[in-house]
Amino acid sequence: MPRVLVVDDDPGIREVVALELRTAGLEADKASDGRAALKMLCQQTVDRRLYSVVILDIVMPGIDGWQVLKAIKNNPLWESMKVIVLTGQVDSADGLRRIIEYDGVYVEKRAGFGQTVCELVARVLNE
């Protein structure tokens, strides 16, 4: 069963996305910030149970989503993981460029985004 890590500092967002993923038959773990996400990524490497997809908020206190995304893509053990950026909005050309530089997949947080996330996860898992 594909494993998905949901990283967002908003507990409501984490719950909505994790519930949608579980309803779709996926295993979903949650991290409340970038530091927790990196810790979970390290642990899953030790356990040899890699995440297939990381759903990642960008604006978080401490270690932000950009730093987590960079760590994922710069680690040879993690670089094949698909990342879906979850954001309030892509508010600049630089932000969009940074997303495209990696996987180029993002979802804006607005009505119905939970279902959209599930559809994107299914798409990236089938690539």
C-alpha cells in the first residue's frame, strides 16, 4: 500500500487531507512542521518503508516547506519521492518557479482541495 506523508502546521488541514487519503485506501502519516517531517523521513529510511508521496505545506514556522523540499530532492534516498506542494496560494513568480524546479505539482487550499489532493496523489503514483 502506498504511504503518504502529510506535512502542514494547521491541524485541521492535516486531518482533512489524511482522512481523504485513508478513504481512498492509502496509508497517511502526519507531521506538524518541517522538523517533524524530516524526522519522520529519516525514520522511514531506517525502517525501509519509504513514502511514495509527500504532501507539503510551504509556510510553516521553523523549518519551512522549501527547506524540506530541498532536503528531499538533495537526498539520493528520497529524491524519487513525489512531492505535492500544498499552499494557500502561489503568490509570486519565484514561488511558482521553485515549485516547477522540483516536481511542479501544487494544490491551492480552497474548497474541495482534499479531493483534489487525492486525485493528484493517484496521478503521481501512476506516473
